[in-house]
Amino acid sequence: MAAALAATGRLRQALRGAPGWKSPCSQTRTRRRQLSSSPPQPSASAVRTAFLHFFRDRHGHQLVPSASVRPRSDPGLLFVNAGMNQFKPIFLGTVDPRSELARFRRVANSQKCVRTGGRHNDLEDVGRDLSHHTFFEMLGNWAFGGEYFKEEACSMAWELLTQVYRIPQDRLWVTYFDGNPPEGLAPDFESRDIWLGLGVPSTQVLPFGSLENFWEMGETGPCGPCTEIHYDLSGGVGPPQLVELWNLVFMQYNREADGSLQPLPQRHVDTGMGLERLVAVLQNKHSTYDTDLFSPLLTAIHQGCRAPPYQGRVGVADEGRTDMAYRVVADHIRTLSICMADGVYPGMSGASLVLRQILRRAVRFSSEVLQAPPGFLSSLVPIVAEMLGDAYPELRKNTAQIVSLVTEEESAFLSSLERGRRVIDRTLQQLGPSDLFPAEIAWSLSGNLGLPLDLIGLMLEEKSVQLDLAGLQQLAQEEAQRRSQAQQAKPAEKLELRLDIHALGHLQKQGVPPTDDSSKYNYSLLPNGCYEFGACEAEIIRLYSLDGVAVDSATGGQRCGLLLDKTSFYAEQGGQASDRGYLIRKGQQDVLFPVIGAQTYGGFILHEVIAPETLKVGDRVQLYVDEEWRLGCMKKHTATHLLSWALRQELGPDTEQCGSHLSPERLRFDVATLAPLTSKQLQAVEEAVREAVGRDEPVYMAEVALELTTQVQGLRSLDEIYPDPVRVVSVGVPIANALAPTSQAALHTSIELCCGTHLLRTGAIEDLTIVGERQLSKGIVRLVAVTGEQAQQARDIGQNLAQEVEAAAARLSQENQDIREAQRLSKDVGRLSDTVDTAVMPQWQRRELQAVLKRLQRRANTAVRKLEMGLATAKMQELLERHPVGPFIVDTVPAESLSLLVKVVKQLCEQVPGTSVLLLSPQAPGKVLCACQVAQDAVPTFTAETWASVVCSHMGGKAWGSRVVAQGAGNTGDVEAALNIARSFALNQL
């Protein structure tokens, strides 16, 4: 027992002292020792393939592709950061029972993961050591619903590591959960005994607490004990140097909102092993950067930069941080390529902002430390695609787009970096030897030039200057406080009705079937062009209070959740807003129970209802959908499909949809495109949709086996989980024809997989106009469109504004304008520009009018300047005639604007260089403009800003400017007194 305790102590120290591939000292001592005695060294690709084939061929696992690193329906994540993310609906019990996901029992895959930003953030550590990465591949196997559990999971892992990969057993240590008495959790002796039974020595099977061996998804959600397999880098020489290799999690509990643990309705196995670490072990490398996952990139960096070869140094041994820069660039270009291939592009918020920070960090290290030429970073993208393209084909498909985006971002950031470097150098020249770099300047560089604060810190660190971290923290706290106050000013969100994992587990345990919502498609088109929506009668099978507790009844205006055996209401999904309407109790026609929304949870549709009178479980109810609301959604959804098709026709067949949302008022559509759409493209897309609408084509819908849709050329599908059978929506082509093996219909019309409700003929859309467009991030544009009467109104507004612009152009072309008319026209053009910017009108027309108005504004401003120059010359001559040459001139002069007054002062000073001038110009009602300029030889004793401030303060106003030139305004009925103040001040100063 004493020996076991001593070993436990050594292991704890090894685990906590060596969190990765560790220190350069130990590496120097052991560099020539092999980590594994199993020749030959397999390639990373072979290691990945061996893992997948092992679970598929030996243990009957279904291989599933990696999910995108862009999380699917998980707002709590910036990036997919673990293999289990795509299976969350299974763990949470919310999976659609008709989907392929619901049929998964045992699966395996290699998942692309990004850990930067949010809870898991390795960004600042990357490059500093030999182990951290922002992108890595997670090899994993899963068993759902008790398909298998601890014994099988441990046995499979041991078999793979020791028999397939041939890792020596004496190099493997395992840990298990030691229990947590305060939470009522006993030690996981079952896992311990399984390992002992597999032949692991008892001295290498050791207990740990919740911190190390109890895995949790987050603050709430599924969780459970885990057992970890560690690899000993020491090879038996000296104390163990351990790195975690594989984590086997046994999902048994759910962490509730109150912090308590409750057993899960079903148990699951979730395992994860980092490919990079595994490959380092199998290739006998002490660093993941020395494996063939990175060596081609490191070679290419050396060949393309003016830097010495990579030597794997860290810390003080890494002179000039050259090797750190190698690691940063190699890691970051992998992350950038993977993310952009999955549709995450550099931008200004969320995951896009994090990606921009990664890109800028890579640019900075490549350009400044490695002396890479401009555009170098993008040259590494094809190497990443070649290395990882077999496993993740989207890399090869999108290589050209990624290269273009990286090149553009690199160029922009190099410009910002150069400006930032000049600011830093100038600031350092003004600091003393022990001064801290001002936090305000670092904050400004971050906010205005987009330089990440960690980069600023590194740049200063290289110059042996410390950043004022306390001041920076204070600025960050002030910013957080401002955001918090702004958030608190928003109206409080209402409590969300939902079915949690226990409610869903209880329903499934009791054998309650999923809600039959087929009636949502029960509608028809009458000969008069109106839609008739079928009746639906249902039984209340469950009632839930706002806090999710099942109750027997609800009344008194309560908001509650209703679960029915069937429904005609569309639950929000696929970007379409949920239906609303009302229900009545059968036999009681005079009481309406409003339905304000519907959501789907694991196939069960929860209706949010207000109960003015009593509703009870078992009541029979009749459902009535708000027909106008539903029809509005149907129009927008079919219009969205036509818009998607028209964009592909105009921009190319590979154009990808990145998201959409629709309600009766408008539709929103996000599309991946390297550049904003031109006015001609926007107009062409609109016209293509309008033509399809004008043809009043039939819309065909049918449910078909998902397998039948996989080989259809051009068929539109999104990165979503589809049910099986899946609903196909086809415009103008019958479903059977569209899905025929030789059919190319999907290349020429809109055919998509979609669960939404649609029109039966396109003509009801009437019209479509794109009224908004903005760039969400590099490569993603959001379009906003309206249909029907709203679209026609937008066109009318556009036409009216076009006529106003034409009239303004005609006014500008008139000759012999006086100054007042020219100024009025300039203001009118400005106001018209503001109106065009915000009006609901065709976006293509907005673009064209904005371009015209920009030219008109320049012409109008030029006309005003010319007229003002002429008037200023005349007024200057009048003033010279009234005033003999002296040290100063103070007077009044009529001027239509402050800019004209400033011009008079300027011309007067140019005519008599040694004279200082202050002029006032009375306006109606009581306002007085002020402008002044001080002769150069009078400065600094006599300054324009002070002179104007004294005079304007006397008039109850304010002034602004510099030591030489200033202007201002005030209000007074006694202009002569203001002139006397100006003269007295000038006499005293001069």
C-alpha cells in the first residue's frame, strides 16, 4: 500500500509538472532515447487510418465524417473544440428521432477541433512550448444509449494501443476517478478493476479526484467519471514524465442548474485522443512539431523566409524567438486553412474576430521575426491542403478562396502593423528607462488599428519594455462595465419554456411517441388562389409550468407548455419562425387559448400557450394556425429557395448558403462570396427570382429516403442533420424526375432538402426585392429581402428617390447660382444621401444613387467653395479699405457661413502677413460667428485659440482651433461689446 501511495504521489507530480511535451532540459537529456520501441515509424495519415479501421473492422463502429469547426446550433461555442460536440443532441436527449443521428449506436471519427477563445483557449501558449496547438485532430469512439460501457471501452483502447500501435505496456499509466463524498460519488473501482484485469500493474493504475477524472460538458449538462491513459516519456529512466494520451469518459450523470447531480436516463461512452500527441509517440518524437504533421510546413517556412533552420528551441535558448515564430506560423496556418474551408472567415466579432487575431499573430511573426516577404503566409495554404486534404476534402475544394482571403488580410494587417510599430517607437522615445508603456496607447492600438493586445505585449517584451498591465486591466474593466450597463438597459428576456434532459428521458421511458406534426403540411390551394389549412384535433398529453415541471393543469392567464399527441403548428427550425395561433377546448368554443410559439425537443413539440381558463392533461383541443402569419412564412421560405438558386446562377454553382432566417415580414440570407455583390449582380439575381415568380411554377414536395438524395447533382443541402426520410422541395420539376439518377434538374431550378412549409405555386410571392446587404465577415455577405406588396413599395420609394436625385443634378447644372442657393443645394444633397442610405428600397438602386450623390456632393461643395472664394476676396478688399495696416484687425462682416468667414480671415492675413485678424458675423436670431488668425510672429504670446475663446465665452458660446487659427460661435445682442473685448485682449497681448 505504501508503494502504491508513493507511486500516486510521483504520478500527481508528473501530471501537474508536465502538462505537455515538456521542458528543454529533459529533452536535451533524453533526445536520443526512443519514446517507443516499435519500428517502423508510421505516417500521421497511417495512424489516423489505423484508428478508424480498427473501430470499423474489429468492433463494428460506423465511421462518421468530421463536423465543421463552425458549431451547429450551439451558441455557447465559438468553435467545435471536442469530438463529442456534434453528438450533443444525443447526450442531451434532444436528437430528432427520425434523423440518422438518432440511429447511431457505436461510431468513430477524426474530428477537427479548434481551441482558442472561450473556455478552452490555447492561443497565447502556442509557440512558447513544444505542445500547444490551436487546431488539432481528435480521434474518438462513442457508444450511445448503453451500447457498451466501461469494460468494452477500456478493452478496445488497450487493444489498439498495445496490439495495433504496439506501444510497450510498461510505458502506459492509467488513472481513474477516486470519488467525491460531498456529492455522493463513490470511487470508480469498476474501471480500476478492468485495468488490473487487462494486465496493467497496480502501481500504474492510480486514483485521482474530480479535477482530473470527472469530466463535465460545462456548467450544466451530461457528465461522468473518466479514466485516462498516460504515456511515460522517461522510458523508465528517472521519475515518470507523463502526458495524457487518451481520455475515456463514461456519461452517467447530468449536472443540474442548481449544481446537483442526477442520473442520466441513458449512459454513453465518449472518448478522445489527440492525433498529434499519438503521432509524436509513434514517430519517436519529443515534440508534436517534429512529426510529419508539421515538418513539411517548417521546411517550407525555412525555404521561404530569411531565417535559420528550425531547431526546436524554447525559452531563453530560443534566441530572437525564431523557433517560436516557426511554431506559431505552422500552427496558425493550419487553423486558418481549416476554419476558412469550413466557412469561418476573419471578421469583427465572435469566432470571426478570434480568427482575425490568429491570422494577425501569424503575420506578425512571419514578417517581423522570420523576415518573410509580403504574401508569404498564403503560400503555405496549398501545403496544408496537400497534407490534410485526404482526410478533409473541403480543404482542397476551397484552397483558392483561402489563399485569396489570407493574402488580402495579410496585406491589410501589414499596413496596420507598420503604423502601430511607428506609434510604439515614438512612444518609447518619450519614456524613461524604467517607465511602463502607457495602457491608453496600447488600448488605442488595439481598438483603432486592430493589433491584438497579446501582440503588443510581445512587441514590447522584445524591446525589454513592460506594458502597464494594471492600467490595461482597469481599461478593460471600464469597457466591461459599459457593456454590462448597456446590457442591463435592455428589457429582461422572458423565461424560456423548454424540455430538459430529464423531462425528455421521462417521456421516452414511458414510451410516449414523438409528436405527430404531419398536419402542418395539410393545406391546399383553392381555385380562387386562396389557401385552405386543414383542421387538427389533438389531446393534451403533458402540461409544463414555466420552470419545466410537469403539472396537471394551468389556468388564470398562466404561460405554460403543452405537449400534444399531434399538431398542425410548425415548430421553429430550419431558419423558419414558428407558427402562432390559438386553440380551443373541444365543446367550448367561446374561450381562445393563444399559442405564441412552438419549439421542438427530440421529436416532441412544445407549444407555448397562455391559459385564460383551465387547461388539463387529457383535454381534447382543436388547433387553429394564424393563417396570415403562416402564409407569410410560406411566401418568404419559397422566396428564400428561389433567391438561393438565383445566386448560384449568377455567382456560380459552388456558391454556398451560410445561414438564413425568415418571418412574415422579411427574409435574411447569408451567402459565401469573396467580394460584395455588384449592383448588376444584385439586379440580375432579383430579376431571376421575379421571372420564376412570374411563371407561377408549381412547387413539389415529398418525403424520400435520405440515401436517394446523396448522389443528385446540384441538390442543395446545408451543414445540418436531416431526418430520414427527408422532405425534398422542388420548384417546377416533379420529385421523381428531380431525383432520377441521370437528372440534372437541380442545376437549373431550385431543389433543396427542407422541412419548412412552402407555397404550392410561386406566383403568390408576387415580387421580391433585395433591400439590404452587409458584409458579416470576410467572405460572407448578408442579404435582406422583402416580397409582395412590401417589395413593390420598396421599388416605388426607389423610383421617387431616383427622381429627387435627378432633380438635384438638374439644379446643380444651372448657372449663375448665388451663394445661398449653392449652400442650400449642398445641404439638400447631403440630406438626400442620408435618406437613400436608410430607405427600404432596392439595394442595387441604392448603390447606384449613392454613387451619383457622392459625385453631386463633390460638385456642390466645389461650387460653394468657388463662390465663397469670390465673396471672400470682395469682403477682404472692403476690410482693407476700412482698416489701415496695423498689428491687428477686429471687425464685423456679413457672411453666409462659418467657412466663408474663415476664408475672409485667411485671405486678409495672406494680404497683410504681419496682421492678426478676428472677424464676427451676426446671424439670425442673435447668433454670432467668429473666426480669427494670429500672425506667426505673435505666437506663442498671443494665440488664436485663446483669443477666440475669450470673445466667444463673452457671447455665451465656445471656440476651438489651434495657436494660429481658431473659430467659434456664440449668442449676443451687443456685437459691439464683443468687438471691444476682442480689441482689448489683442492690445494687452501685443
